[in-house]
Amino acid sequence: MTDGTAVDTRPTKIMYVAEATAHGGREGYVTSQDGRLDLRVAMPPQLGGDGNGTNPEQLFAAGYSSCFHNALILVGNREGYDLTGSTVSAKVGIGPNKQRGYGLAVALSVSLPVVDHGLATKLVDAAHEVCPYSNATRGNIEVTILLG
């Protein structure tokens, strides 16, 4: 909300729980409890690693982009629009913050080739309110949405 009022975005009912375990931090592997996820994790070369594996930022980018895209399709369908051909890409950056830790920044690039810019903006704004990743990050990390 733009008026500074806090909005409670916590779920009223848990419908699904995902579970994953990290082994070895950024130089190990991650698994999901159902066995569908079993990936080597490695520091990217830009952070001093060999890059021979995925990393938490890539996983976050994949999760956020797919979740935001689904929210976009949901709000489009609610309004009677078919968003076939639309895409959402996420870039997740990591770097030091002022508290001597690390922080993230996200840029979402949204392509809605089947609707005009005004409608696309309306749908993207609505998706940003619906998406659980957007709700979790709002006020915590910088999220920029680019509409192309």
C-alpha cells in the first residue's frame, strides 16, 4: 500500500508445505523431502567459487519468476484475458549491506505481448499484490518490475 499502512499478508490456512535441506551451505547440495530436487550448490565465480552448480540466487529467481507469472496469469484470467505467450524473468542480485551482512535485490522483467501497455501495467500491479513472493519481500528487499 502506498499510504504506509501495514498489510497482514500471512496465510489464513496453509495449503501446501515444501521442505528442502541444505548440506554444506553454498558448497554442497540441496535436496527436497520428496526427492524431486537434488542439486549441487556452488558459489558463482563472481563470489569466488567455481560455478559448478546452482546457487541460492538462481533458485530464488526461478521460484519468484514462476510464482509471479502464475499470479499474473491468475489475475489475467479473473479479468477475462488470455495471457498466452507472456513471460516473467527474474534477476536476483546479492551484495553487502550496511549492517555488515548481505542483501538481495530483484528485477522482474515481464512480457505481455497480447495486451496494451496500460492494461499490462494494471495486471502487473495486481499480480504484485497477489504473488506470495512479492508479499514476502515487500518492504524487505528492493523489487523492480520492468514491463517490456
